Amino acid sequence: MSQYINQVAVYQLIQEVGDENVPFLFGIFCDELDEFIDTLSTQPEIEKVREISHCIKSSAGSFGADKLASMAIHIEEKAKQKQYDWVTHNISEFVNIARGTELAYRQFLVK
């Protein structure tokens, strides 16, 4: 599929929720990512970054967006530890991975 989508996880999700429900769920996931990307692009307070990364970690993990889930885990951990410099330095990479993930899932929906 792509570097952003774990094909095995997607097929497992299809088995669990049914093929007809996946486009709806991926649509919600993409819409949420879009909102999170917008918020992260405004350089929010570290607590907001932690909240967003927590939400992304959960949903990305559920939908097979492993690269994004992994980065969200790191961002959340560093934000909890109040490592402002690390979070500030890596937030643009987080946003880029989120954008790539959103695009990959939207393209998957078109297929």
C-alpha cells in the first residue's frame, strides 16, 4: 500500500468491522487528522500537543497507521516529561507524517 498504511492491520480491521464500514471509519480518521494538523500548525501549548498526540496514537494504532502511531507515542512521552525543546524540534516531522498519513488514507478511500 504505502509507507503510511500497514496492510495487515487494514485487512484485520476489514475482518473485524466489515468491508462496508471501513470507508466511513477512515473518513472520520482523515477528518480528525486534518483538524489535528491544523491545530499543531499553530504551535499550541505543550499540554495541547500531548492531548493531540494521545488521540492520534490511539486512532492511528487502530487503523494501521504505524508510522504515525509511533511518532505520536514519542511526542506524547516527551510532552509528558515537559521536554519542550525536543517537542518543538520534532513537531514539524510529526505534522509531516500526519499529512502523509492523511493523504495515503484518502487515496486508499478512492480505490
